[in-house]
Amino acid sequence: MRRTLRFRHDGTFRVLQMADVQDGPDVDPDTVVLIEAAIRRADPDLVVFTGDQIRGYDPAWMHTFLRRRGERPGDSVREVTRLEAWWRRRFGGPNQPGPDDWPAGALMADARAKVRRCFAGFLAPIVRAGVPFAATYGNHDFQCGILADEQDRIYREFPGCLNPDAQPHQPGRIASSPSAPIPCEPGTFALPVMASDGSNHIAMGVTLVNSGDYATEHPSRSDTIDGEPSSHLSPAARRAIGRNASRNAGPATSQADYARDPRKIDLADSDGYGSPTPQALAWLAESQREMVRRNGDGRPVPAIAFQHIPPQEFYDCLKEVPPFTPNAVEGTRAFAGRCYVLDRSVCRPGSRLGEAIGCADVNCGQVQTMVDAGGYFALFCGHDHKNAFVGHVDGLDLGYAPTCGFASYGPKSRLRGIRLFEFHESDPSRYTTRMLTYGELVGRRSRNETRVFFGDHLVTDGPSLRDQLRRPSVFVTIVGIAGGVAAAIGSACARGTRRLLNRPSR
């Protein structure tokens, strides 16, 4: 039975945003401990997962790995994944890949079982506490080979899941209940939060948006791949659709569309990120109209949205600075070649910028769509594991939660965490939010500080190397090491010179 979300009698409603668990079938114990501690501290009414719950490129899913949707499972496994798999087989460790000689059906069944085990790991504290939860998807979830619609079905096996099992909302359709979810597609739906007085009045909406995964030149007129919504199409793809429309061209999926980049050793994704589908963008306005219709008073319903990949407007929370500014980060792709720090004039106190904003190359107009729809007051994302800022631009709060996981890159252990929101029924837009960090709830150090150290100092390309060098602690350490090496070399040279000068002449 689906649980109705409702403001408490004191007029509050608490949400925990958990971003980027990003783990294999056996979820890291530090992640589980953090989730347990956050649940105890916050006593939430709802938990929202904002994508990349699954580390789709983990060796456990190596045989069903999809670098891009539409390719054949296991065809484009990255060399770093093969190396990690070899290491686990040679030296032992969790999340082992399946046997190489299993048939395709057995490999897919194994992948599903591992997805279910992963979900059970990070959901266990939430299910035990009886807290309802909802999940959307990121750019790595599908890479395990189990796509979002099937992951939705697996999520719904767990008590408290609010992901709807329904057809997309049709304007004019009468809802079964004023509190019923408003669905669009897997990972995109709205959850009404009802008034505290027990009535059927919607006091606030919590919206989840599937922000896509990777940019693609795939010219699909139906905007689907494997029957699922694809990423927002690039301009070249839209032009291709226009050229082919007169010939009734349909989807043209091929391996070449998804595996053009042969640099499988890359740790960074080099094809650019996706955006919400055109259907999802249109639905953002329609879901707001539906909540207004259910209330019957003609007033916009205050709503907050959660998704994985941030839109380009998140860069408006930053300001450009000279390249040698301490702690500045270098922009990526469309924003490459420029360095940024937080614009403190628009960001809340306690905001933290730890890496560049990884947004799509194409601005699909999502922020403007939300502003035009009315009601929306905030958009929060994950994706960029080291960022934890909240800014106000374009009439919306734009914010991040950093990773709450310990199996991928991210900041120091003490800075990984879960974002807490407390909304007030009288005016949900005047909410409070803060980070519940591992350092505050558990301790400064995790069980595997070596892995965390390398995740905090991960270098995948020139910009990430320069970002590391702009960190004062890193720069001072490198200068100190270089100075020590230079002093040692100088001392050795001096001793050698003295020996030569003191050698008796023949």
C-alpha cells in the first residue's frame, strides 16, 4: 500500500537527499553506517536518491557493461575496469565478475541479482526505519546492463518505494487520489505532499527528474533507445532528424554510434553529458498544472526538483577568476579554459566548490521551463561528488549534495555526506538545509583512508591536474617534496665534488 506524504502536525516536512552511492553489489560499510546515522539524526519523512546509486562500470557487471545505451553488453569494457577485475581475482575482494563462459541469459540474471543486492545494501537502514523513499537515475546506473524501467521494478520490491508503476500522466485524466504520484517516465515523476490538517490539499510537490546520461548523435525521431527515453539530443542529431523526417527515418542504433571513442583507458567520460528529454521538459509544466488542478484554487503549488546532472545555469553560481587563484576549479567542455570560484554574493554560507560543474554541452532550457511553469523554487543535483553549494540565480535555488558513498572518488571522508531539508508548510520555499557529514555523524576517518585519499586527489586529465595544483595543501606538499629532493641531490653533488677535490693527485 502506497504511503501518503504529509506535513507533520507541527507544519514541517523533512527530506534527505542521498547522492552518488555509486557502489557495486556489496555496498561499502562506511556508506551504510553514514546512511544509518543520518536517518537517526534527521528522522526524515522522505529519502530521495538523485542518481548513480549503481557503479555501473564496476567489474561485478563487466560482462553486461554498457558504455552507452544501445550497444551490445560487454563490448566496450574500459581497460581500467579490466585491470580492476584482474586485481580482485588475483588478490581477492568484493564484487567479483561472473565467469567468462556463462551464456548471455545467465549473465543478465546474475546482473539483476547483483543490482538487487546493491539496492538491499543501501536501502536496508531506510527500510528498517520505515521511511518512504524515491529514486531517479544518473549516468552510471544503466551501465550495469539493467535499464531504468527494470531498475524501477526492482526498487518497488522494497517496502516504502514511491517510484510509480503507471503510464505517463495524460492531461485531463482524473487521478485515483489527490496524493497520487504524477508520472512521466522512469525516474521522472512528482510526489504531492499533503497538508498537515488531513485534508486533500497539496501543500508542496517533490519532483524527481531523470536528467539523462550521455550526449549522443543518435538521430532517433522517437527520442528513445532500447525503448527508454534517450538523452536530450544534440543540435547535430536534431538536424539529422529534420533531414530524415521526409523519408520516415526511424532509429538507427549501431555499435558505432556509441563506441566512437577508442580511448577505453580514459577514466573521464569524454562524450559529454545528457539532459532531460523533451517529454520530461514539457511534463515539468504539466505536472505543476496537474497539482493546481487537484487543489482547485488556481494557485501554483510550491515544488522542489531533484535530479542527477546539473544544467548549465549552475555555472551562474560561480565567478570567473585568474588561473592562479587558490582553490579555483577549471571549467569543462563548453566552459573549458576558464577558472571559477563560488560567487559568495549568491551562495549560502557553508557552500563548497570542490570540482568543475559537469553539465551538458547543450542548454535544453530546463531552468527557464521551471521558472515559466511557476511554483518551482529549487533544483538540487548530485553528479559532481565534491560539490556542496547552494546558490540563488534565475529565480531558483540551485544546489548540490556531494557523494554519500565510499566506493568512488570524492572529498575527504569527513566531508562526504547527506543533505537534510526541512520545509515549512506555511511557506515551503523558505526551507532550511544543511549537510549531515560523515565527520559530524561518524568520525573523521573511514575504514579505507588510502582509497579515499586517492579518490580525493584523482587526476584524469590536464584540468584536473591543474585543479589539484591550485589546492594550497597539495601545492605546499609538492613544493616541500621537490625542495627535499633538490636538497638531497645538491648534498650528494657537494659530497661528490669534495671527494673529487680531495682525491690525491698522481
